[in-house]
Amino acid sequence: MDEITRLEKLLEISRKLKERFARREAYYLRLLKQAKMREVKRSGSQS
């Protein structure tokens, strides 16, 4: 396999990984936001 083909393969793999991690990141951000909302509601009801 020559250098160009190898680099194109690596690029393709990294793009796929990036897409997957972007989805995971969005998922974790959403969970974090929900957790913060719950925290705000809980501390708000105490005072």
C-alpha cells in the first residue's frame, strides 16, 4: 500500500471516529445539562 492510499485510509477512519465521538459528546452534554437542571430544581425547592 502506498503512502497516499494509507493516508486516505487513516483520514477515513478518523472521520468515522470523529462522527461517533461527536454523537457521544452530544449525548453526554445532554445528560450533564439534565443533571444540572435537576440540581437547580432541588436547591431551589430547599430555600
